[in-house]
Amino acid sequence: MTETERKSQLAVIFVTVFIYLLGFGIVIPILPLLSQDFGATAVQTGLLLSVYSLMQFIFAPLWGKLSDRWGRRRILLGCLVGEALTYILFAFSTDLSTLFIARALAGFFGASLSTASAAISDITPADQRSKGMALIGVAFGLGFLFGPAIGGLLSLWGQSLSLETGFATKFTMLWVAGICFVTFLFGARFLKETLPPDRRAPKKTGRWASLGAAFAQPTVGPLMMVFFLASFAMSSMEANLVLYMRERFDWGIREVSFGFAYIGIIMVLTQGVLVRRLLPKVGERTVLRIGLALFSLGLLGIALASSLTGMAITMTLLALGNGLSNPSILGSISLLTSGTEQGSTLGSTQSLASLGRILGPAFGGFLFERIFIQAPFIASALFGAAALAIVFWLGLRVPATAKKEA
């Protein structure tokens, strides 16, 4: 593959992931309201949000393993069609059980996003691997940044067309299904297979055997644990930040929404610009250490900040740290994994991150309610520090390939 073809395929993968996540971001604010319309309790609404991550935890290694055997293109395109059908099911749901089925199926097909990371690893040279992984982070950030706003506009448009109960939600969900289908057509036209037949893995392994094999790899296993700890800490923080800001600074949902948007913008700029400039100068190892240190300080700062100015500073540190560490972890894991196991290993890594997003909110909520309101953020900072300690313990085993070959 020539350099021009490689850049073209990276752009196609980026657009495919971004448009998919745009649809996901549109749906997130609608789900709690839709579930309440169907008579869901607060616990049921929380479970409705969690089942998505649960399905990703279970099935991300499966999609990665299948992509190692069958290629990336057919997995990504097939799951985009599945997503489109899932959102049609959302649109025509008439009770809570159907909504749970639709949400679970969305997580099942959405677990294939780790295959996009594997596709990037297929076509990027070693010294650009982590920069390539940062593109996924940028797509995530932009999708979550613009998705809720577009979802709100679509809901208003639907309300202007009809005041019938549930019409605006159905209208919005059908638009999301259309977005997924358009993304499928775009990928079918422009996305090429990145994994040639001679590099595919012929062997079949079970889901848990695949996860265990990935975790047992030297250096890769500890780095997967680092990714889990970071995801656990981040999700614990996110689940309690709204309540915390209301208690400490009397913020409402509008102010918190702007706060999350600010974090998203910083993370997009970090992964889209800063990571790509830092990696050739200092390599993955140093960028990862800096990122986890800033991430931990940011989490601790939330608990210690006594003013909005202090909170703004600590949120900036948190977003910078998260934006620096995530692509460095994924890039390092990819560099340490053989070409025939990229999908399986990266799928297992994303599976552990999903587990962190399942357990983190419950853990943080328990600390917030039963201990004291700063406890979730202090605990998250300690988990971030533990991740940093693992990276220092690994030492030179963490790659610095971007620096060495730049």
C-alpha cells in the first residue's frame, strides 16, 4: 500500500467511525427520557445505559477474533447494517423490554469498533502506530461532542412536524438508523480490506481463551490492566460529576453539559494535535507517563478544588491526561502484538475498558452516597496512580517506537 493509499484509508476509517459515533452520541441523551416514558425506574434506566457496555465487554474480543480470520472490512460493514436495524427497533419500541433488547443489540454490534483500531494497526508503520490510534480518540470525541446537539435539533424538528406522543423520538431514531446506513454505503464504496489473506489467523479460540491469551502476554497484559484502571477511574468520575457539581457549586444540567463539552474539546485537540507532535519527540513511553500523571492529578484536583477557576484548571489537566494516555496505551499494545492477533488483542483490551465502564459508576456511586462526596474522585486518582506505577514498573518494556524511528 502506497503512502497516498494509506492516508486515504486512514481518512475513510476515521470518517466511518466518526459518523457511527455521531449516531451513538445522538441517542445517549434521549435514552433516559424514552425509558421514563415507558415507566422505567431510576435503577432500570441505569441498567439500560449499562447493558451497552456489558455487551461490549462480552463481544469485543469476538469481533476482533473474527476480523483476524475474515478481515476487517466485512466485520465493520456487517455491524453497521446491524446498527441501522437496531435503531429502527429503537424507533418502533413500545415497551421497556423491547428497548432493552434494542440497547443490548446496539452494544453487540457496537463492540466491533475495536476492529477499526485493528484496521489502523494493519496499515500504519510502527513509528506512526500510536498517532494512528489517536484518530479513533478524535472520532470518539467529535461524535460525543456534536451528537447530543444534533440529537436535540432533530427532536425539535420532530416536535415541529407532529405533537403526537413519541413521534419526535421515533423521528430522531430513524434519522440515526439512516446515518448508520449512509455510513455503510460510504464504507462499501471507499473502505478497502486492510488485512491480506496471508496475515490472517486460521486458528479458532474461545471467547474467554482469547481474552486470557491476550492478558497473559508479557507487557501486553499489564498494559491492558492500565487501560482498565484508566477506564474504571474515568467512568467513576463521569457518573458522579453532575451530582458533585450540584452539591459544591449549585450547577444544573446546562452548566455540566458545557463542562463535559469543554472536556471533549480538550481531548479532541490533545489527540488530534498534541499527541501527534509529542510522539515523534519523546515516544509512547514518555507520553504515557505524562498522560497518566496529569490524569491522576486532574482527578485529585476535582476533590480539592474550592472554586470554579480551580475546577477549570483541574478539568483541563484531566482532559489532557486522558487524551495523551489512551492512544499511547493502545499504540503500545498494538506494537507488542503480532500481526495475526491485532483484532483479538485490541478487542480484548476494549473489552476490559467496557468492564471498567460497567463497574466504575456503581463503585463511584457507592462512595459518593456512603462515604463522602469527594471520595469517588480521590479513589479514581488512586486508580490512576496505580496505573502510572504499573507503567513505571514496566520501564523500558513499554515501547518508544515513535521516537526511535522518527
